[in-house]
Amino acid sequence: MLDSAKLKPKRNRLEFAQWITSPEHPTTARVWVNRLWQYCFGAGLVESSNEFGKLGTGVSNQKLLDWLAGELVKSGWDTKHILRLMLNSSTYQLSSKGMNDKDPTNRLHWKYSSRRLTAEEIWDSYLVLTKQIKFEIGGPPVRPKMPDAVLQTSSRPRNVWPPSPGDSANRRAVYIHVKRSIKLPLLANFDSPDRDFSCPSRFATTVPTQALTMLNSERMNEFSEKFAARLSGSLDEKIREAFQLGTSREITDGELHEIKGLATDLKVKHDVSDDQLMSRICLLILNLNETLYLD
């Protein structure tokens, strides 16, 4: 813990900051790298990331936590350096498959813990897949188009959320304007944190509104249309390209046969036009577990 007895009587802000970041004690660095580990692996080396004291859960690998904390201090508190170490580690690159009889919660990190993308990651991934994303750094926040049904819940529906013009709103989720009374459904339904409280860790829920949003919302149908528009070639070639982009692997012959069967049903039974057909297939691919999960 931080040793308050070593704090000199002046107690100004600069001295307080120097005390927190002093290399003489590792607590700040430990908390810092534990948060980064939690972000990369789903759970921290200390799972109670807001509680490092006696009420916490304890550390699963003390030597690793201490080494990472020391590396953070030696690197000049370089967060990117620590993230590179974690993301290039053999632990991060492990498969999620394995036997769960000895360590079912994976506290010893003998495999990768499969996880669903966060709300922000889903938003960013879909913008990348549809080739709409703007990678500019910095600048004012943006307001993507909000569904009318959400705006009607406000006392000032016409003024509460003026949308950003054109495609300027197609930026990473970190740049989306935060308004506590109104949230984008795609982010809200996938457990975007409540801005009224701190969020030490995220929990991935599974609720019916997620499926409804992913299949029926205006935003998702727009994503699927943009996704289909970037594809070229014959139907088989488009399906193969879309599947590879969405899941990062080649489609199997069996999967291709199933999707082509779906395409036939859409055209024959539901009178879907050729222009709409690939959009529906892209909507399917955007909803696959392999698109939404890291494993």
C-alpha cells in the first residue's frame, strides 16, 4: 500500500502526484498493469481491480504482476510498451480450446478465455468491415444518427442530439458524444457502461434485445448494405470474401453450401431481389459468433 507516513507536510498537488508515481513503492504501477491485463485477457491478475487490499480476491501470479509493474516504471510509465508485451505474448496467442477440469476459471492462464467484443469494439469492427471508419485522431466528439424512437423519449427530441453531418460521425466509439439520458442502442444493448457510476469491470450479458437490435435495427441494416457494397465478383466470390473479412478465416465448402441454400430460399420464398440478397447474407455474417467473439 502507499505509505502516507513518508508524505511531507507540504501536501500540495505536485508533491501528491510525485508520491503516487514514486518508484519507491509499486502499488500504483501494479494497479495500472492489472487494468491493462484485465483489458487484454478479460480478468485481471487481481480480479477485484478496484480493491487491492485485504478485501480483494488476491493475486493469481504475484511474480508476473511485480515484473509487469517494474517494467512499466522502467519504461517511463509507457502504456503502449506494456500493451505490446501483453499482446505479443504466447499467453495472449493461446487457443481458447482445452480441458477445464483442473482450472475451470482459467486463473492460471493456460488457455485464452474466449470473450465477446465490447460494445465499442463491435462498433469499430463494423465500421472497419464496411470501410466507413475515419481514423483521424483528436477533435470534437461526434453524434451518429440516433433512432427516432430513442429521441422521442427526450423532452426535447429535435434538439437533444443534433447528428454530425455526412460521414463525419463514422469514427471510433471513443469519439462518440456521451449523454447520460440518451444512448445509441447498439452500444447500450451490448453493455456499454453507465456514465453515472465508475465501471471497474465489464460483464457480458445475453438478452433478447441484443438479437432484435442486431437483426432489425436501422443501423445494422445500414452496416450490412455498406458491407455488401464493398464486395465484388460472382455470388460465390462475394460470400467467400465477406466470410473471410468477418471471421478472419476461409469458409468451408459445407458452410458455403448452407449460405447458398439460404440465398435460394430468400429469392424463391421471400422474393428478395438480387440487390438485397447480398445485404441479407452480410447481415447474417455480421451476426455470427465468430464475428462477435475473440477466441
